[in-house]
Amino acid sequence: MYSDLEGKVALITGAGDREGIGFGIARALARDGMEVVFADLPGMDAAGCCRTLREETGCACSVQPLDLTDEASISECASRLAERYEHIDVLVNNAGIFPRQQRVGDMEDALWDTVFAVNLFGPFKLFKQLLPLLRHKSSIVNMASRAGKRHLPAMPPIRPARPGWSC
């Protein structure tokens, strides 16, 4: 347990799936006393994940709808957070998509664009919108993928998009 995290606020994108890495991060931070904000697509079970964390840890948590492919959604999420919080102590850019088994020649341009929007450009745009809430000592964790460091011919957009944050 890290007592210095008690009472601080963490925003985690892509944490609305109990089987995912984002929820595991949320659980660990909640156990250390942080308030957790789940930011995920409306179709995900962020509300259920929030309830689970409350039951397990007694932490404060909330849900903010967020679509990283939509600049209006990013702006609305940042505005709602600014209304509720003075600052965000930890931002975890965890949301990511990984199209399955498609070679470049078979991939639609729209899918390529979506992968980059979610995995690379969306987190940057969210960070820019949240700058007023990120304090001098705020931490930002950008999730990457080992897929960006090895050749995966059936997942071409992952290689350049996801490791953009691992620099």
C-alpha cells in the first residue's frame, strides 16, 4: 500500500472491462486509496466496473463517457472533469484497439485511421485538454504494446501507432 496515493484522483481510459489491464490498474490504485475515474466508451461496462471497485475497496469512483476518436467527446470529458475536480493526479492512457488478422492490403483506410485515433492521437488530444487539471507533480502513464517492437504482419497499424507513446 502506498499511503501517499490516499485521496488522490486517477483517470484511466479504457478501463471498462473487468478482464482488461485498465481495470487491473484501477483496482490497484483504488486499493491504495485513490479515487478512480473510468473514462471509456458508452458501450463498455465502466459503471459495473466502478460498482465492483466500490464493493471491493470502498473507494470513491465515477464514470466519464469518452470516445478518443471524437474531439467533441474528448472536450466534453475534460470539461466535466474540470467541473468536478481541481486536479487529476494520475492520468493512465490505457485505451487501445488492436484489429485482428488483417494484412495491409485487406485493411480499409477507416480502420487504419481509427487505430491511430485511439492509440496515438486521442491520448495526445486528451492530455492537451486536461493540461489545466494536471499539476506539477501529476503522473502520466502511457500504455504501449510489445507489438510495436516486433513484426506482426497481420496487425500492421499497431507497429507505428502504439509504440508512439513508448519513447
